[in-house]
Amino acid sequence: MVASGSSVLLLLAGAAFLVVAQLPITHGEMGDSAMVDHTVMGGLQVTSGVTVFKVSVYNQDTNATQAELQRVVHEAKRLRQLSWCMTVVVMSDDPAFLAAFAHWSHKDGVLLWSTKLLAVTRLSLPQLQDLKKTFSMTNAMLLIINNSLKTLRYGIYTYLPYTPRDAKALRVASWTPHQGVILTAHLPLFHDKFSKFTHHPTLVVASEEFPTQKAWMVDDPDAPGGKRLTFTGPVSNVLDHFAKTIGFSFTFKRPPDGSWGYERPDGSFSGMVGMLLRDEAVIGLGPFAYSAARSKVIDYTRPMLIDYIRIMGGRGRPEVDPWGFLLPLTPLVWAAILTTLLVPVGVIFVLSYPMLETGKKEKTDIFFGYLRILLQQDYSVSVEWLWKRLVVGVWMMMTVVLTRSYAGNLMSLLAVRHIPQPYQTLRDLLDDPSATMIWEANSIYMKFCHLAESGTFREVADLDNKGLIEYRKTTEFSHAVDTLVRGGDHVLVVEALTLVFRLAQDFSNKGRCDFYLSKEVFLPFMFCMIGQKKSPLVPVISKRIMTMTEGGLYDHWMKAAVPNSTSCLRPPTKITVQTTLALANLWGMFVVLVGGHTTGLLLLCLEVFSSRLLQS
């Protein structure tokens, strides 16, 4: 067949124009199976012009035809990569050839949305039913030549996406030599079928329950069994917003295994990712953490948020510190006091050395005299030396200020209870063999740990290999938090947003903060919605996500869905109580008292024993 393409060439001046024509030949004839117009293309070195590929059909060798078609599609892909814009015109009256060309072109990445495809044929629409799936998801149109009439007439059709299998192609225009192009559907040629649906399709959306996304069964007489699955939460609000602006309705479907999707050893995917690969759903609501393995089989939208992994543990009960009497002064202050005690003693000793008697008693009285002042005991000083009275007066003033401040702080600290929050970093968990970590089942986080060759995450993977890590689905987090994490010997390691929701929910129910979050955050991930590979719906949703996030709409929905979200983010580690002093508060002081008396008794015995040895 011969096509007149002058009008198309004028329309696409400066862009690459590709014509794929089918030329039937008998088996054994030789010819150019893929002939490129190098005079125009210059050996694929320029970005404008016309390229013609001729695909020969071997009547007795279907495999040879398929191999030749794949080579042509591969060359067309090279042409697309070198051109800023490309239009493909394929001409054939063989429905099998057209279906094979559409399949391989879409699979090999030739038919991106920016690439326009026009299929020219004399076949009728029922004969082209195999083209529907590919043509509905690409920027493609059909030009059907009707030679049965006296006047030559061309019908221009398009397949709308997400329509039933028996839905017919939409006729958007017709062309005759006398009347030219007449639009019949009030739509432009090659219109953007995905930015705004005109036929309001119903899409299947894969979703699963997680802390901020709750599943409900609502009454629906049109649904099987009279019940319909729905979800409520910020991400569901996002989907409702997109459905209204793009023009579609949707139904939810949960994954059989309740997972987001991970790659199995055989290369298949589980969860919601697997549903998209099996055409059981069009959109994965998620949100999904971005991973390289998933990106090979599905497309991610723009990120809705960036989240981190944190640790949530149970806050311990308020504990009394028996050594609290040491807390009013830091160790550095205690050391400074003892050092300062030696300063006046040394000054007195040096200045009084010529007047000191030879006996040891007067020399030791200087040190113990200043120590008596520090311990608030009596002390007398001779009146004949004014400078000595001045040194003693300064020392007494300093000890009064010091002891008064110590006594006041001690009384305050005796009312303090300490709440332990031991696990602030991942290293704290690894160093404590009694701690058990709970991770999300079949998540990409643990897979990342297994890919690490060294460091902290490698140690986490080693614990997993030893069976020391427990796994829970997102729907099981609530039970695990109430029964395991609350006890203090288990911790939940998951996204910070999930943990904040758990904290807020527990505070709303009980009015207190029983859990805490670690100071350390790690493993940052971008969270997005997902769509089928090369689906034109993904960039349409991405544009709306950008507008929504920049306007703060998603953050608004998130705050509305999580009340009391900031109530337990920074719970106090110390609290004060009004209670009587008990032995639990003061047993540290008694330990010092008994220890001091025991030491004194031992020294007394040692002195008595040593004096007897000297006398003998």
C-alpha cells in the first residue's frame, strides 16, 4: 500500500518522522528487511527528517518475520533516543503484524507518551480488537481507509484507556478529499487521554491497612455480597482528590499476603506490586518506599513525603536513684571542693611552719580543723594572728554557701523519679542481648540490611540470620505494641510516621505517654504511589502530587488524622512526686554510713594491732 504523507511532514517539520511499512514477499526472496533512508537520517546522526523501515513478511517462516520486526523496533528505539519528538506511521493490512508491532514497540520503549503512533489500514474495527490494550495505553490512533464507498473516506479512531473488553473504539474524526478533517467527538487529534478522563472509568486500586490507613466494609447494594471495601486516611484523601480532578471512580482490592511487595527468589513479586504486574490493579496506593528492585517492574510517582526509621520502646516505671544525694554536685565540683580544701591548709601550714611544734598533733590539727568546718562542726582559732582568722572566715563563708545550696538541691532531688529510656540508637539495641527487635514483615528495610557488607546494618542482618528478630505485618503492629513493646523487652523498628501515630493513639486512649522514640533516625526513604510500568497515568498523578504537597494539603490531612501527634514526642525522663522519704530513697546514704563505720573499725583494729607489735 502507498501512503501520501506530505501533509504530515509539514505538520512535523524539524522532528523525526518514522514510517514502518509491511511488504509481503515470498520465502526465499532477498531484499532489504530493514531499509533506512540514510540520505535523510545520515546514519542516525541527525535529529530531524524521515526514516522508512520496510519489514518483509516471509510467508513460510513466521519466526524470521518476528525476528526482523524486533530488529526494526530496536532501530526505531535508537531513532527515538536521538530525536526530541517522533511520530510513527505503521501501514499494514495484516492484523497479526499490527498487533506484534504494537506489542514489541510498547515493550521496547518506543511508544512513550511523547511518541505519536498512527496505524493506517484497510481492516475493520472488529479485526483490530487485539490492538486495543496497547493503543489505549499509548498516544496512538487508527486511520481506517474505507474503499467500499464511491467517495474515498478515512475514519480516525482512538481507544480510550480502562474501558471494558467489549468497548468499541471512539471515532474522533473523519477525512474526505472534499471536506477535509471533520472532528466528530469534540476532541482534538492525539488528545491527552489521561489528564482528564472523558468516559469516567472505574479503576482498581491496591491498598492495605496500616496505622494511618484504616479498612472498612460499607454497605453497597451494587457490590458482591452487598459490602464494599473502603479505606479512610490521608492517603485515601489523596486518591479521592485525584479521582475528582482526573475523572474516575475506583474500587479497592487488598493483597492476599498483606504485604506491600517484595521480590521472591524466583523473580516474581508479592503483595500490591505483584497485583500491578498481574493486571489485578492499576494503582498501588501505598505509600511505597522507593527501591531499585521495585522500580524495574513498576513506576513511582513523585514522592509524597520522606520518612525515616526510628525505634519505639516502652517507657520504664519511675525509679528512685539511691545515689541521688550525690547529684546536687557534679563530680567536677566534688573534686574542686577537695582541692580547695588543700589550698587553705597548705597556706596555713607554710606560713605557720616556723612556729609549729615538732609533734604531729599540731600539724594534723590544721587539716582536720578545716575539714571540721566543711562538715559544719565547731572550730576555734587563736586571737593573736589576724591573717589566720581571715583565712578561716573566708573558708567558713564558702562552706556555708556550699552546704546550704547542697541541702536545698538535695531536698528537691529526693522528690525526683527517673524514667529509663535505654534504647536511643541502633547500637544500643545491638549491645543489649536481652532486647528483641520487631521489624515489618517482607519490607525493603531488612533487605537493605542484608545487602550491607559491614557496619551496623550488617550486624542487624546477622541477628536476623540467627533468628533473633521478630516480624509483624502492619496490621499486627497494634497488638505487638500492646503486648510486647509495652513490657520493655521488645522494641518496634519502623517508619517514624507510623510510630508517631501509635504514640498519639495510645495517648488519646490512656491519657499518658507509655512509649518513647529514639533520638537516632536512620534509613531515609522517599514514599510514593505506584503505577504499572510505562503507564501514562503515573506522570499525570505526579503533577497533581507536586501541586498538593507544595500547597500543604497532604500535611493538613495528616495532622487531622493524627490528633495529639506531638503530645508524646518528647516525654520527660524525670518527674517529681510528693511522698514521704523511705528506705528506697536513702539506702545509698546508709551504705556510705555503714561503709564509713566499717572502714573506721578496720583502721582502729589495724592501729591497735600495729601498736602492740611495736610495743613487743
